[in-house]
Amino acid sequence: MSRYIYSIVRCLPDPRTGEFVNVGAIAGDPTTGDWAVRRLGNTERIKRFALPAAIDVTDRFLVRLSSEIAEAREVLEAEGSHPLADDWLLRLHHDHRNIVQLSPPASIIANHAEAALDVIFKRMIIDPATQPRQVTVGKDRVVQDLRKAYQRAEIPAHLLKPKSDVFIGDKLHSTIDIAIANGKAVQLAQGWSFRVTGLERLLTQVKAWGFALERLRRGDQARMVDAQGRSSEVTRDVDLQVVIATPETAQQGAAYEEAEQVFHALGADVHPVEDVGAVSVQAADLIRRLL
């Protein structure tokens, strides 16, 4: 588990009175870029307390927060940097003193930003409309856990290559979630979630990824280009790791069984996300062999 910071988002129809109603919350880990924002699902209490104009202001603020988080996640995936730094939430707290206000940032221990919000909404924001929540795990959360595992293993940042493109032969190419490379790739790591609803699309992505990497395993010439445009050699025997959010339903299980055939054919090591540390341990060992 990691330390997250959070603020509760409040609506003050008349800031002079100081009376407010909680409308949502934001939580995140600035060191990994794992942020999430959630709005109160039960709006009846808000409507009894605030006029539509004030509610609209808070809704637009929450939408803007969501957009900033989405844009920051794209930068994180492409460049490996975290645009939303430690002081971002503190600045939001200081800058919003009108209809929208945020509570002073506080700490909470959680596995993910969404898990932190679950605790906040359960203990501080009573919202019957959102409980129980459907448990889904996106691919981005799996990749976030992979990033954290590399950090815990103290893998040097300059060796981490998020969202790198692997070009195989003359026509094939595939995107790798995180690679470990420095002129030569020693590990390729890919995250997949089978705890989702769009299973057909997921299987299409897995098979397309597998088709490209199969040609790599056969010995086709390959090279990797990271987000900064630096190139690394990729050989057929490169260590291939797959981290998955395991299925929970029968349909998800059937999809995983089909995908598992692809992973097996590639000789990939497959780990549930709960065992993601095994990937970073292997990476650390491979790096030591290079030194």
C-alpha cells in the first residue's frame, strides 16, 4: 500500500455564510501519477442545499479536474513524467475560495486512487447511490502497479522506457507498456486487465500484440524506439513479462483462457497483479547481469 493525498470538494452557494455541502473528492499519489476524482452520486441533498447555478459551477470544476487527470495520464504514459506534482492539490485548495472549495490536503493509505476514494466516500461522504460499486480494474491500473514495482525495486529511471514502440521486420510494430533497456532491451513488460466488460476488444488487442511478438520470437530483426526517440536492440530471447488483473466472471475467465494461449506461445511469464513484484525482481537481476 502507498501514501495518497486527498481533498474533499465542497459547494458553498453563499461563501459568506461558510455553509457547504460535499459534492465529491479527489485523491492521488504524486510520485506515480495515479489520480482519480469522483462526484457524489446522490444529488438530491445537493439540490436541496444549492441553486442550479452553484451546482453547475461545481460540476464544471469536477469535469475540469477529470480532464487534467486524463491529460496528465497521457503524458505519463508517453514520457514517464508526472505533471501533477506534490503541490498541485495544495494549489487547488488555496486557489478556490468561492463557490467551489477544497478541504486541506490530507493523507490516506491505499492501493490505488479509486480505493482511496472508496474509503473517503464510505467514511466521510455518505453516498448510498454509489454503493455497492461494480468492481472493475482497468489496464491503466495494472500498469500503475507495474511502475510502482519497478520503483520499489529501485530500477534506475533512465532504464525505464514506458510506451515504447517495437518495430519487427519491415511492416510489424507493437507498443510495449514498459521496457527495460539501455541500447539493448532486457525486459518487455505488458499489462492486461481481464476484469473489464469490453472482452472482445481486449482479445483483439491481445492477439494483435501477440502476432507481432511472435515474429520477434521467430527471429525477425527488431528494434525498440522509446518516447524520446532513442533506439535499442531487441533480440528474440528478450525477457517477456505479462501482468494481469485476473478474471472474476465466467465470461472474463473464458476470455483469459483464450489469451493465455497467446501468452504461452510467446514464452511469456504471466503474473497476477498481486504478484507484480516478481517482474521487478527479474528486471533487477537482468540489470545486474549487464553490469
